[in-house]
Amino acid sequence: MTDSARRGNINYLEYVRSLEPSTKHFKNCLSAFGVGGLICVIGQFFRYMLGFAGLSGDELAGAVSVVLIFLGCFLTGLGVYDRIGRHAGAGSIVPITGFANSVTSPAIEFRTEGYIFGTAAKMFTVAGAIIVYGVFSGVMVGIIYYFL
Amino acid sequence: MLAEEMLAILFMYLKAFAVGGAICATAQIIINVTSLTSGKILVFFMLGGVVLTALGLYQPLVDFAGAGATVPISGFGYLLANGAIKGAEKGFYYAVTGSLSAASAGVTAAVVFSLIMSLLFRSKTKRS
């Protein structure tokens, strides 16, 4: 291969690389927006339905998240949620259903290692981090607000 | 009158879609730029929710978009911080325990349903 041809090849590869990510990123963001928004719309639907059923305030918010977490766990069990996640990226990670997925997924995956150190212990690989830092920062906020 | 109510409900769905989608798209941009893992994204967005709630900036978003703000994981942070803030009005004990009490429904649901699903289903990812 001559020098100029090699340089041309490198130039071409750089050109391709400069074009590829931005379009991929744009598509990623669009599908994340669509799927994430759709999950929130489903949440809003359950807010209205459970509101009609007579729930309100904290009880309503809790019931909506329980329903969504159930759906997230169930769809993860069926293997549907991971298929959605392959296309939606953050759109399926960031909603509360993604939190449910992060708990159920290792629980099923590590069942072969037993119910105590497999399912139960591995359940908290991601959720544990969220609970640890969530509770810590929550306590900090509580103490600050108490003394203010 | 009825048409007006229907329009308000439809508008609420639109706001939930826009705000929830925007939060997820923000996360996707951060993933694209920094290639953080999904677990770290969840932790950072939850902490973001806690901080914004403590500063009083997340409550208006919840009032505006409803489920669009509460369904993303930042809404979980909102729940934690809100529980702590409400508890702080009652006393020191409730200021400390308020956050986990508020999050108890979500954590309980995740643990119980996950255990049930792990009894019902086999791993799908290994097979495909």
C-alpha cells in the first residue's frame, strides 16, 4: 500500500467516525425521550385511575410507584424489559421501572448461586447503592431542615 | 365543562410525557458523553432529585408535570427528601427516619416482587 493511499484510508476512517457518533447519539436521545416519556404517561394514567379509586396524597404516590415497580419486575421476568432496554437506553433505565429491573434482573440471574447468597444478596447490587446514598442524603436533609 | 376537563387531562399527559422524556434524554446525553454505567446514572439522578428537593426546586416540577417528575428515579430522591423535610417539622426522630419511611412502599415492592419473579422465571439473557 502506498503512503498516500494509507493516508487517504485514515482520512476516510476519521471522516466516518466524525459522522457516525452524532447521528447515533441523536437517535439514542430520541428513543430515550420517547420511551421514558411513555412510561411517565403510563404512570400518569395510573395516577388518575387510582385517584378515581379514592386514593390521594402520599398514599396515591406510593400506590402508583408500587404498580409501576410490579410492571417493571414482571416484564423483567418475562424478558421483555431487557428487549425494550436494548433500544431505549436511558429511557428504560431512569424511570422507576428501571429501578425495579435493576433489582429483579440479578435476582433471577444469580438464582443458580442459591436463594440466600444468590437471589437475596445479589438483588441489591445496584439498588443497594441507591438505598445507601438515598438514605444517607435523606438523613442529612432531615437534620439540616430540623436545625434550620 | 366536560370538554374542558378532558382537555386539562390531555394536557397533563402531554406535560408528563415532555418532562419525563426530557429527564430520560438528559440521562442518555450524559451516558453518551461520559459512558457511565446504568447503576451510576441511577445513583446520580436520585441524588440530583434529593438536592433539588432540598433546595425547593423539585416541588414546582412535580406540581407542573405530575408523574413526569415522580416516575423517573429523581422522583425517588424527591420522595426521600420530602419525607425528611416533612419529618423535620414533627421532631428530630422523624427528621432522621422520615426519608426511609417515605420510600418504604417502593423498596418493599421492589424486594417482594423481585423475590416472587425469581421463583417464577428462569434467566432469559443466558439463553438468547
